[in-house]
Amino acid sequence: NYLTGIKYELYQVPFKNEIFVGLKFKEVCMILYYKLGMILIGLEIKVGNQLKVFVNPVDYVFTDNDHYGYVVHHEKPNYIEVNSMDLQNNSAENFYIMHYLKRREFTNSKKEFL
């Protein structure tokens, strides 16, 4: 297991502002892992006139600002591949991941209601 894990490194990946707008950090984590095998562990976000790094901001909702993600991956991520992912709900490729995310959100809101 050590030799398998030794090939992974931490990378900074720029996210285009429009690709993840409205999604929560935890949803983007699931999408990146499911589609590209990347583990998103944190974000660099501009707050006022400062850049701040947040580790695992689970309920953070992506805005229309540019973000930098910190991912663990076995090779340097391809910026174009990350920022050109198809996230359409009606895509057959995305059916299961989007269905899972919607089901989890419904379950969570149901718990809050009770």
C-alpha cells in the first residue's frame, strides 16, 4: 500500500468560474473523484483583497469567482480536462452521479425538516 500511495502528490488546479457555480464543495469532490480520480481536499478563495486557503469547506457553495482547488492525484491534472467536464444533468454519463447527489441533498433536507 505504501508503494501505491507514494505516487500521489498535491497539486493546485485552477477552476473556471462558471463550471461549478451553485455546487457545494462536497459535490465537486464527488464529481472530481468519480470522473477523474482526483481527491479534492481544499480551496483557495479570494476573500476581500486576500487569498485564503480552506481545507475541506464541506458546505461552501461555489460562486462565479475563479477558484483554485488543491487535489491529490497520481499525475499533474490537465486544466482543460477539469474545466471542460460535461456536468449536464440529462447526460447519460452523469446520470448516476447527479442522481446520487440529488438523493443525498433530499435526504439531508428531509433530516433538517424532522
